Amino acid sequence: MDENKKIKIMIVDDDSFLLDMYALKFSQSGYEVHSMLGAEFALEKIKAGLDPDVILLDIIMPKMDGFEFLEYINKEKLATNAVKVILSNRGAQSDFTRGEELGASGYITKASTTPSEVVLKVKEIVEDKK
């Protein structure tokens, strides 16, 4: 990855307040942010040609949850180079395991992580993947 190139992050959540807050934190940290209010909008964007470097997504969303989103993009071979990170309030081991099975490189629990810590953790996960 070119050091001068902004990392493109797609943040997928159904909570517009959280979406705005995380978008602000990531853009302040030099990321190119694409906020998606729900997985179906994220899919449309990816199908339209957006190729994010990182996908940060919630699990619990209406219509299509985060796991279904990951299953779909894996099956359709979309965003294959993106580092996928789950950001959820669900913290059960089965959720971590399912995320890993679907190709998530990291799992961050919202309740125990500040937005600034989320940015740092995503950065660490991306660095580890290089």
C-alpha cells in the first residue's frame, strides 16, 4: 500500500449517530471514509465499484446483518482485498468464531471501546495484515 494514499474505510452500521461519530474519528485520523447506513447500501456501493481497503461493520442490522453481508461478499467475491473488521455490541465467543470463519481479521466490542480506541485497533489490524 502506498504510504501517501489514504486508506479507504467503509463503515457499515444502522445507527446514524454512531456512524457519524466513527466517520469523524477515522477522517480525523487521515482515512477516506465511506459511511453506509446498513449492509444493503454497502453492497450497492461495492457493486458500483467502491473498493475499500477496510470494511468496519456491525453485526445486528435490519434487513441484512453483518454476517449475511460477509457471506454474500465472500460468495460473490466482492471487496476481496478489504480487511474486514467487526464492530459489535455482541461479544459471545460464537460471534467471534463466526466472524473469523467469514474472513473477519478482527472483532471489536463497541461497549468496551472508545471511538479513538476503535481507530487504533483498526490501524493495528490493518498493519498486521500488510
